[in-house]
Amino acid sequence: MKNEKKSESDLMEKIISLCKRRGFIFAGSEIYGGLANAWDFGPLGVELKNNIKKSWWNYFVHQRSDMYGIDAAILMNPKTWEASGHLKGFSDALVECKNCHERFRADMLEKDKEEKYICPSCGKKEFTDAKQFNLMLKTFLGPAEDESHVVYFRPETAQAMFVDFKQVMSSMSPKIPFGIAQIGKSFRNEITPGNFIFRTREFEQMEIEYFISKNSWQDQFEYWLGELKKWMKSIGLDESKIFYYEVPESDRAHYSKRTVDIEFEFPFGRKELYGLAYRGDFDLSSHQKSSGQSMEYFDEKTGEKFIPHVIEPSLGVERTALAILSSAYKEEKLEKDTRVYLDLNINLAPYKAAVFPLMANKPELVNKAKEIYSKIKSAKVAPIAFDDSGNVGKRYRRQDEIGTPYCFTVDFQTLEDGTVTVRDRNTMKQERIASDSIPDFINQKMEF
Ligand code: ATP
């Protein structure tokens, strides 16, 4: 993978600015000058993020009968990381530019014709020798700060699915093939975080370990690739920006016979969005060896006992949010100016709809709009925005920018016949519908 240059792309700047202006994502602890590459999701960002997670959980857990969810502790027994190989091998090669002293991941640097690394900051080509830098974040558990109290913030959610394998087997008695799924925070002391929320040191993952018999791995791999494609389509990721990179043997983990990186054309270049890997029986075998506990599965039909093999679809929540935002950001030239809108799928949109009075200075319209807004809320259709500030044109623009698919406006005709106008975010077309039918109108558009 090549160096992720700090983005100066126009689109990226526009997305970052919209995210801050409209309360999606802003710098963490900003009043103290922030903390490098820490980002907070604001009132609209948390809705988007939760909707992504909800959609994933719904598709991969609730809609299936062979998937078991867990929510494991972030801090795990350190023996986990010994067995998984993370303590020894979860490292990147770090080099330092001898001129400007910036540090980089060696595998992300561009090289010249003579295969010499080029410093992306100062352009010089003199670097220190590569040192292996472990990416796990360490802390101490309990009051003593010594080696025996060291624990690690998990660098992936995946290991909990292997460590909890026996518990899920004995409590749920699943039949192979089956999967264990989890969404949660992971931590990596990345050498070069950056590009907004693309690479951070604290992030969320949505991961599945799907346990199979060895001889079915090729078919299962294709199947999971297909499932990922279907889910990416369902959340509205721009298909023309998605690429499938077959990771060559030399770059794969030694136990993986096939790995596909799902890449996305971000505004700063084509980068990994997700990973899909066949991990053989490496993890369960390692944990069996280290813990002394059997990780075998007993097949009642054949009478066979074996350690299952595994297919791992591994997805990042923040990278999904960034890919969604860059897919959805649209500018449309109008007669007088340019309109910005987020073409978000209704399931992902922070607000499903907004309700306005046509004029903010007419109490009868404001009261009626508030009444309709409350009725929609009590029909459990949420979240819905109410806005009576500024003029109606400005309100439409504000809702366009945050991706609200429908705006319902209460006008004088509403007072007579109970109908409201509904304006479609993408087409800006308006029609009239009965205000009582708004909850049904919204529910019909929702997919989950
Ligand atoms: P990269 O090569 O970009 O460092 P990786 O191959 O190490 O990524 P995996 O270990 O396969 O990543 O992690 C699975 C997924 O978790 C990634 O595809 C990505 O969506 C997400 N992810 C990994 N590291 C980060 C990070 N530092 N910040 C945000 N998301 C991340």
C-alpha cells in the first residue's frame, strides 16, 4: 500500500467542513486543543454510525439463523495475544527521516527508481533502518504498574470470537457452518494515523468469524464475498468506487490461503475499506494449544471430531461512515446557486424526515406543525426533526445538507383539509399527502 498523503482534495475538505458545521463529526477534546487524530461523533454522526451498525447487525445476525452475537470485554487476558501472535507479530516497520525526523510506516512510503524511500514531508531519501513497532496499546490493570499487571487494549474484536468459541458452543449448540459476530471498539497505536476518520488509534469494528469444515472453504469464501457485496449495495455505497484486490501469497498471513481486500476510491485515493480472509484453523488451534482446552467440534452426523476452519469478514465502522459520506455528497447547480445534499439511504439518514410550518411568524401554522410532529413521534417513527427557524428555503437547504430524505410543510391548506406538502430531497419535487398518513409514508420507505 502506498503512502496516504495528507488529503488536500477539495471533496475531502468539503466533507470535513460539512461534518463539523452540521454536527456529524468534530475534533475530540477541541477546547483543549484537541488530541491528534481523535474525533468525536456529534448528534447527527452518532445517528449515522448507529444506523450503519444496526444495518450490519440486522443483515448479518438478525436475518440469519446461523449467527450468534457477542459483546466481549475490551481488556482480555494477555495470554490471548500471545496465542494469537499479536504480541510477537502485530507490528509495522517504522522508519524515521534523517532530515525532518518524521516517522513513517515503511510499507506506505513511495520509492524512487533506485528503490529508495522518498520522505512525503521533506522529499529527502535518507532514513533510519526499519524497526518493528508493536501496534498494541498497553496499560496496567490494578494499582501496581509492573509487568505482571500489563494488559492490552484489544487491537481487533476477532480474538474474542475464538476465545468465546467454547462458551457459544456449549450454550447454543450450533451446527456447523455457523458464525459468531461482534461490534466493538479496537485500538491500534498507528504510526501514521490520518485522513480524517480513515485511520485512527481508536475505532470500531464489525467482525464475523464463520466456522466451517475445511473442505468447504472455497465455496464459503465466494459466498461471503457475495454477502458483503449485497450488504454494501443495501447501504448505498457507490459500486463504481469499490474494488476487489486479491492479496498475493507473499503479502498474506502464512495461514491464509486467500485474502481479498475490499478497497474504496476515497477522495484521497484507493484504500482498504474491508478485509475478507480465510484463516484456516490457525486461531482455534493456537488457543487450544495455549489454553489446554479443546476447541474441537463434534459432527453428530459423521461422528467426526475436528477443529473448524474459519472465514473472517472484517469491517471498520468509521471507514464505512467515510465511504458513505463520500458516496452521498452531491452538489447540484441550480439557476442562482449550488445546492449541497447528502444522498443518504433513508435507513442511514440521521433524520428520517423533518416537519416545518410554512411561516414561522404564524402561530396557527407553528402550532399545527408541532401537533403533527408530536403525532409522528408518538407513532414511534424517529428520529424526526422540527424546524421553524429562518425561512422555509433555508430550512430545506439545511435538511438537504444532513441528508433528510423528506420534509413535510404545514401551510394554510393544512388547516382546512389536513394535508401537507412532502418534498423529496433528491428531486425537490413536492406533492400533497394527508398528514395522518405520514408515519405509514415513512415506514414504507424504510427497509428495517
Ligand atoms: P490497514 O492496512 O489499512 O492498516 P489492516 O489490513 O491492518 O488495515 P485489518 O486488520 O484487516 O486492517 O482490520 C479490519 C478492518 O478494520 C479494516 O479493513 C478497516 O475497515 C478497519 N481498521 C483497521 N485499522 C483501522 C484504523 N486504524 N482506523 C480505522 N479503521 C481501521
